[in-house]
Amino acid sequence: MIESTVAPFSFEEVALATRNRGMPLEALRYDITPTGLHYLLVHFDIPYIEPADWRLRVGGNVDHPQTLTLSEVMALPARTETVTMECAGNGRARMSPRSFSQPWLLEAVGTAEWTGTSLRNVLDAAGVRDDSIEIVFTGADHGAQEDVEHDYARSLPLAETARDDVLLAWEMNGRPLEPQHGAPLRLLVPGWYGMTSVKWLTRLDAVTRPFDGYQQSRAYRFQRDDDDPGEPLSRMRVRALMIPPGFPDFPERRRTLAAGTTILRGRAWCGTAPVAKVEVGIDGVWHDAELRPGAGRYAWSEWQLTWEATPGEHVLSCRGTDADGCTQPDVAPWNVQGMANNLVQEVVVSVTG
Amino acid sequence: MIESTVAPFSFEEVALATRNRGMPLEALRYDITPTGLHYLLVHFDIPYIEPADWRLRVGGNVDHPQTLTLSEVMALPARTETVTMECAGNGRARMSPRSFSQPWLLEAVGTAEWTGTSLRNVLDAAGVRDDSIEIVFTGADHGAQEDVEHDYARSLPLAETARDDVLLAWEMNGRPLEPQHGAPLRLLVPGWYGMTSVKWLTRLDAVTRPFDGYQQSRAYRFQRDDDDPGEPLSRMRVRALMIPPGFPDFPERRRTLAAGTTILRGRAWCGTAPVAKVEVGIDGVWHDAELRPGAGRYAWSEWQLTWEATPGEHVLSCRGTDADGCTQPDVAPWNVQGMANNLVQEVVVSVTG
């Protein structure tokens, strides 16, 4: 087991893991993750916003600055997208050494039906000027990282903001956003890691120079070492996950399974290119799984493989390959911040005769 | 800070903290906890149940054994109760030494509006015989603890099962239960720690001898040492919690606050007796907070205290006292399993001038 070598954890890491929440892997069975099971990562505190008092300010390098109420945003043409979202830090706690942050193992993922209006409907009304290169998205969540006090903010290149499926979303799974998911309005950028989809939006600003806020210029970068400014993260790497078969014990969560025919199941997704293949490893031998396309380009695909489980201890694994030929690695792709670690999942199961 | 001395944690504890979820303390501002922010503790895997296939079997020492469909249960008279629920293990990670289990700090709590029918409507129809002493509640969640394989099951003394407010609940906050909260039907025992409110109910059985299942006879007991069989847990001890004021940094979550008038706010609850008093400690000096009754006997009460915050570092705390005169302790009430630790919360805040 890779995981059992990665310890110990600090009090502060456990405090983060208690606030934030992963999706228990048995929830991979749902096409749409029940709202309360969707992963959640909140940097600072969940802000409290009265929808009636809330305004979205659209400004910066635009011809017609706007101040919109929630009703005004919700009066724009609505669309719904089924989107799998993953935290950029998923897998951090499976790196060694790991950086001090939320200690994700595998569970920082979920799929939801998001309803909103295309971002470009709002940007078009504001008249983004031609010399703009990015839109900066600012949320109401306020705090400090490395002594830099700021409202959480991220930018997106102008080309991405023109996509029809990039939403200003007010509903998740058919209901108004719960506070922790960005109420009353959040950004939703299908295919990108979750840090991009800014929650609790308060401002959109067109800019003519690359945004250098903390969450853009310092956080969410692939750094080789502390002195390396690093490359920014963007789209999700390919990843397959498996529902651990059998039943667990508590608190260790070792798995036990009765011998016989077992259908191994899970999901796979990728932001950079469609998922092309999922393989399941049985004691180190790879088998192609059956793959069922997801509900849209950025929704996860379901996979399954029938396994004749024989008594004894077995190591199961799964790995995805995308249409560009990228396959999940069997060695963690290390970087300073512990980002985008799509190391293959392993599940050890004791099969009883 | 009490907490920072309690480390390190194992990989397995972090894996549990990632699956289970606390309520971020800023959510103490809501009378009703948004569903996705309610605490959650699942021993084994969340079972998958098709409501149409589900049946509730009522048997054991009864005159008229029953097999009920969900529609039949939902046709019984409905009532809604606003109930604060807390995990018996809340505070475990603030004990030293602590037992190996879910490493809760303070956040294992939430308040919801639960809708269902009084348990006794179902028991009366089954005709529980007079020599019965307990009802055993069995869930669909299956696993092993200490090599004892079992479906999660707990019992309740007959007197408690006769309470009108003990529910078989099918709705939480006005919507069908999400899977992780016990869909399609769960028990809800206001005032008791959460382990009592068995999720994913499949069976109710009247018994004439004390139930000796693992979760009753071994787990959830106040043990002095491993050889002590211990006393069983039942109702929640008094506890007050505070919304940490100011803003946090990430990932350390230290608090910063601007000097001036600050309203400190939080909630308090108790299962054994009503909350009679909440005090707020400012650098070790206790002040009586203003207390607003909750939405029913077993819903948390809101409290607040106005504080003139002066520059410098301050230690804030809060403690509840119940109508029986029990007050939260300033030393953790240790026991082997790390149960019911209602040690006073402390929040350190740096006030800037």
C-alpha cells in the first residue's frame, strides 16, 4: 500500500480535513453526486451573503460597467451543464514529502448539474474591450495566505471566457446553491480544476495585463522547488477511481469480499482530452474495462470490469488514459505544492472463500 | 492553545476525516444547518438502496409482525422536529492519549428539520408485548469492528421509544433524505448522541433481554480502561460553540480581527437538560452571554456577547451550563474511546489596531 507510508499528519492538517470534505468513494456509483456528498474545499470562511443585498459588479476594461442584482442575472438565458469537478490538490497527501495544506487522498471530486447563464452573456453586455487579455473573478471569501490578505480571486484567459459552457451558476442539482458551494452565484469552468470556479462572486474585471493576485501568481502552480515560479495549473489530468469492493472494517477501512463474480466499477474523467481507456489492474496485470460515456464532455464516464475473485489478498488498481495518450502514472508526479497528483489508486482486498 | 499539542495523526485517521465531515464553525450562524454542512459520521460504506425495493420489517417480541413499504410508512401521520445532533465522538482528537477513530475536534454537530412519523405509530401497530424492554434498530450498513462482522444496530429502552418526538424520518430540511443521511428512512432520537439515530433502517425488533450487539455492548461506552465494560452513552452533554471572529489565514487558520466593537456569537445545546447559561471567556474572565431559546427543546440556542476588541492577542472561550447545573469542563473528561469530550472551546485571535 502506497498510502500507509505517508504519515504522520499535523493537528492543522486534520483541522482542515474536518472542515473540508471528500466524496466517499462508494458515491462513485451516482451519475450525479448528491449535493451533500460533493467534495468541498474552502480556503477561508464560508461568507454569509443575503441574496437581496448581493450585487455583481462588472468592470475594469469594459465599455459599459454593470452592477447586477441576482434577479437580473437569473433573467438571462439559462443552461444546465453536468460537470465533474476535482480539486487541484487531490492526491496531495499521497506525495512524499507533501506540502502543508488540505491533506487530500483521492476523494476531492464530485459531479453536479449546474444551472446558470453563460458568462459571456454578462461580458457581452458589459462590452469587454479588445485589448483585454483576461477576466478576473473575485469572491466574497476573505483571508490571508503567506501574510497576503486578500479576497479570493482568480483570472481566466479571454478565450476560455467565450465558451458557452462557462457559467455563472445559481443552482446545483436543481436547487439554489447551498452557502458552501458559492451562494448566491459562482463561476463554473468545466474541465478546469476547481480553484478556477470562483465561489461567492462579487466582481468580474477585464484586465489588459496578466492578473498577479496571490491565488494566481503564487498558488496553484507546478513548482520544482521554492525558487521556481512554476507553471500555472489549468485543466484536470486524467484520473480513474474505483468503488472499493466488498465491505470495510472500522476504523481501519480494510476491505473484505466474498469469493466469486464481482463487478468492479468506477468513474473516470479528464479535462485536457476525453477519456479514451480505463484499465483495471488485478495483482499487477492490466485488463481493459468497459467504458460508458458520461453526460457531456466534462462529466465523468462510468467503467466496469467483471472479476472472478479467488480467496486470498489481492491488489486492485485502475488507471485512465486520455485521447492525447496521457496515462496515469504509477509514481506520484511530485511538485512543491502537491498539485494534480493523479497517481494510480490501489485497493487491497481480502477475498474470503 | 490546547489543540496544537495534540499530534501527530496517522494516515488512517486522516482517511476517516476525509470521508466524514464536520460542520465548519462559521455555519453556527444558521438556525438550520444547510444539508451539505451538517456533520456526518458513517462507520462502514453508505449503502445503496432503491426506495421501491426497500422494506421495513417490524418483528421480534410483537403480536403483529409487519413488513412496510416506504409509501406505507409515509402514509402515517407526519410531524417535523428541529433537532440538534452531535456525534458522541465529538472532541476525541482533543484528548490525550486519544483512541484511534474519527479524529473529531469540535465540528461534529448540526441542526436540521426532520420530518417523519412518530416511531410509536409503527410500534403500536405491531403490538409490542408487555415483557419487551428494548427496541433494536438495524441499519443496512454492513462492516466489521474488532473482527465482529455486523449490520450497524443499536437499541433504545422502551420508555424512550414512546416519545412522540422520536421519529422514523424520511425528510431532512424539507427534502427526501440524501443517501448519506440514511435514505430512505432513519431513526431520529432527539437529545441523544447521533449513534442512536440509526440510518438506513431495515428492521425494528422488540426484545426481552438487553441487546448485546457490538455497537451497544462494546462501542459507545465510557470506559476507564480496556478491561472496564463501561457505562453506555445516551444523551448529549452540554456544549457551547463560538463562531471564530475575524478572518482566517490558510492553511493555518489563525484568526485576525480589526479592533472595535465585535459581536461574538454561537450556539449551545444539551440533551440531558435545557441550556441555562452560556458564558464567554475573554482572556480568562467569564461574562454572561445573552441567550435566545432554540426552535424546540432539542434545537440549539443562539447566544451572543458584545466585545470591545483591543489590539493584541486574545484568548476567547465559551462554556455552557445546563439546568441541572452541569458546566463544560476546562480539562478533557478522558475515557478510553474518546467519547463525549465537551471540553471548553478556545479561539485565539490577533486583534489589529
